[in-house]
Amino acid sequence: MNYISAIKELGFTTVALALSDNSVSIDDPVLQGIDRMAIVMGTEGDGLSPEVIAACDYTAKIPMQRGVDSLNVAAAASVAFWQLRAV
């Protein structure tokens, strides 16, 4: 993934926002300690490709109530930006 590599070369840690077996919760303390973070989000419906997820440093998920499988991109971005804001 060329654009993921380019983002990393600029000094950012990449975090894919996706549901996967190795996703960490968006409130994981490891993510809170990252100084320069680029959050990578996919399109509604298709999400991110497995290749993009694998190229990122971390994969994070937004914990949701049972039976809810996803949020639209705008809602997910809002939650992620709020949770991962610099304090």
C-alpha cells in the first residue's frame, strides 16, 4: 500500500479502523500514547481491504452493543476522533 507507506514515512503511526480478530479497542491505552496518528477508514459497506489493514501498525475497533455490526463512516470518525484526541 503506497499511501500507507508514505504516511508512515512522514512519521505517523497508522491505525486502521476495522473489525478483525486482532483489533484493539479504541480506548486501549496503547493508542492513547501515540503522538502522531493517522486513522485509516474505509468506505461504508466495503470497509478497508485486508491488504490495507495488514499494512497499518494497529487495527482498532469501536466497541458496540451486541447485534450492531458497524457505524457509518461519519459516525465512526466522530467517535474515533473524540476518543483519540490529544488531551
